[in-house]
Amino acid sequence: MLLNAAGEVFIGRRIDQTVESWQMPQGGIDKGETAEVAALRELGEEVGTAKAEILTLLDGDFVYDLPEHLIGVALHGKYRGQKQSWFVLRFTGADSDIDLTRHEPEFAEWRWAKIDDLLDIIVPFKRPIYAEVIAAYKKWNAEKATA
């Protein structure tokens, strides 16, 4: 979850979808990588910038299953879903530092969104996991504010 100075969340519209499907950047951990290194690498690959700092790893494992019509198609056809860990990152650059074409593009376009609007614009099958991620973020943010 990449946040700008206004607390808005980076979302991208996937390049490989014909429907309006927005999501936050995500990716896998390569052999020998830590989760933190992978998060920053994936950010560079998908968003085209490394101008971010990790604030926290959210508590919990977040799991989702693909809908039947995407099994064997999405996730390189190898998986039925994912178990994810989610980091919160602060974007330290300017919007002009974001370059979706720096690597092989995964997003056709991007924008900043209010966290409370995410569930209305995220691809439907990911809404339950995003609800869990948002709740974990809000819990962490509240705890941080009272610490």
C-alpha cells in the first residue's frame, strides 16, 4: 500500500484487463529475497520508482481465491489464489517520478485514491482481501497515532 503525503493510496488499472479493474501494486518474493526487498523491487517494477520508504508490515496473512473463470488463466495459470503479506509505504517522490513504462508495464494508468473508496473500485473478487488489508491498516494507523 503506497501512500502519498495526503494519505491517498496508489492504484493502477491493469493493462491486461478489459474491465475497469484497479488494484494496488503486488508481487512475489524471488528466491533469496526478504519480503522487504521484494516489496521495494516490485514497487520499482510496477510503479517505476523506488522513491518510497517502508513504514510497516501489516499484521496478518491475507488470503484470496481466484474466481472459477480465472483459475488456470490468472497468476500465470499456476495458482488458485494467493496468500499475501502487505506493507505500508510512504511515497517520498513527486508524481512525475512514477513511470509505468520503466519496466514491462502491468498498469495502463494510475491514480491516487482515498482509502475509503478502494472497495468501490477494486476488482470484485479482491474486495474481501482489500477489506482485510484496509482494516489492518486502519488498526495500525490508530495504534501509531496513540503511541
